Amino acid sequence: MDEQKYLIAIALAEQNKKRLMPLGGKTFTRVDASKQTPKKEAEKIILDLLLRLFQRTTEGNLKISNHETGLLLAEIRFEDMNNNLPIIKSNWINTGNTDNLIDKLKSICSNLWSIQYKKHEGIILNDLKDENLT
């Protein structure tokens, strides 16, 4: 039986000199050892989060905190999402330490990708779980 997981998009942003971390996602019940994320679901989740961010621009200047890891996509178990993600989110909002955030997410997520957009290529997902930190 497949384990229930969540696929969530995470934005690391700043607005009016305050850090914010909006999240969006959905449940899915497929665990794939090849670390391939369901592309259509991922794109919908990312688009939804970006539209929510865009709507916030009426409240003041908004920017993504980091070009490389300012937008993330994570595959996470329900228990880790409920028990650990709120603490990790709070720590990042309070400290702004993105390296620590990425390390903590790597420890609780079965898959973690940074999201980039390239003209003529579209959405690019870069696997952060396989990346070695120095």
C-alpha cells in the first residue's frame, strides 16, 4: 500500500521588510523511488502559489528571498508536515537562515526540489536531496 504524502510548494519571500513563507499543496498517494514528481500536479501547485503571491503585491513590495532556493517543491509525509513544518517555518521567518531551512527540509522530506523558470524550457526542478552541502 502506498504511503500518503503531500506535494507542497514553498515560497521564501519578503514583503514590507517582513519574511513570509506561503505554502500550497495537495495530497497524493504515489511513492516513486525514481524521485520523479508528478509534473502536472507540481505545476498546478506552483501556479496556485505564485498566483497567491502575485495577489499580495497590492499590499506592498514583494520579493523572493533567494534566486536559487526562493521557490521550493517538497514531497513530505503527513506526520512530518504537521509536526515539523510549522517549527521549521517559524524558525526561518524569525532568523532568515535559508541554509538551515534547506537542511531541515532535507531531513524531513522524501524529495526536495528548487524551482526555476527558464525561457523556452518552462519550469525546471533541481533536486536538492542529492546535492551535497559543503
